[in-house]
Amino acid sequence: MSEEKSRLTTLCYIKKDDSYLMMHRIKKEKDINRDKWIGIGGHFLPGESPEECLLREAREETGLTLTSYKLCGIVSFVPDNGEYEYMFLYTAEGFEGSIENPDFTDEGRLEWVKIKDVYDLNIWEGDRIFFRLLEEERDVFSLKLCYEGDRLTHAILDGTEMDITS
């Protein structure tokens, strides 16, 4: 009997100078994030807190130990397939260690990408929204993203519907 994955996840953008550490998800054939660029993170293990999940995933995917990180938002994903997810979104500016091999992870390739260039990557439409929120250095936000396939249909920020047409 296989255990169902938690619907709770973390995602972290590790910052160094003017760049974020991004993962190009190219290794798994059946991956909802296939060919997308995302931060690092993953599903909670039973009994983990958001911070424990964040720190474990950072070590597993990058080899880095985070020493300074900040919760930026809680993102609710509501896809049309019913596989909803609640994600704790973090940034981190302090870490120890180094990435010995950018192909370290079994999910994709790690690369430092200038923050101004992340919008040019193949990213989810909703990620564009939370990148803008991160740039604004807002307090912790709540963002609900509704998708039909890969298309963002609704975005609700702190309880208020956003205009996603622009």
C-alpha cells in the first residue's frame, strides 16, 4: 500500500547577491512541474513542521544548510484535477555549505538565476504573482491560485480577487 503524499509543501527561493537558486525540473517524466523552473522544496513528512520540512528539503535538494530564512506567504493551489495543495513560501539569505554538483537532485538541475531574469523562464503564471509580492517585501501574505490545466483562472490575495489579465 503506497502512502499518499502530503498536500502540505514548502517552497524556498534561496537568495545570493542578485540571484535566486532555481531548479529546472527536467528529470522526472511524470512531474506536474516538468520543464518548469521553481525554487527548492517539497512535501511534508508526517509530523514535520513547515520549518523542519524546509530545512530537510534544502539539505536533500541542494546540500546547503539554511541559517537564515523567512516565511513570506501561504499559497493555496486549486487545480481542476482536485489535487489541491497548501504551500509555505520562504526566502532564505543565509546558508552554509556549497553546491558541489548542480545535478545533485534527482528532480532537476540547479542554477543561480538573476532575479530580474526569472520572469523570462518557463514558470507557472501564479509564480509571477508571488515573485512580484516577494519584490515588494510584503508582510506574510495569503495567495489562492486556481488553475485549469496550466492556465491560471483566478488569483485571490489576502481575500481579494486580483486582476490576472494584465
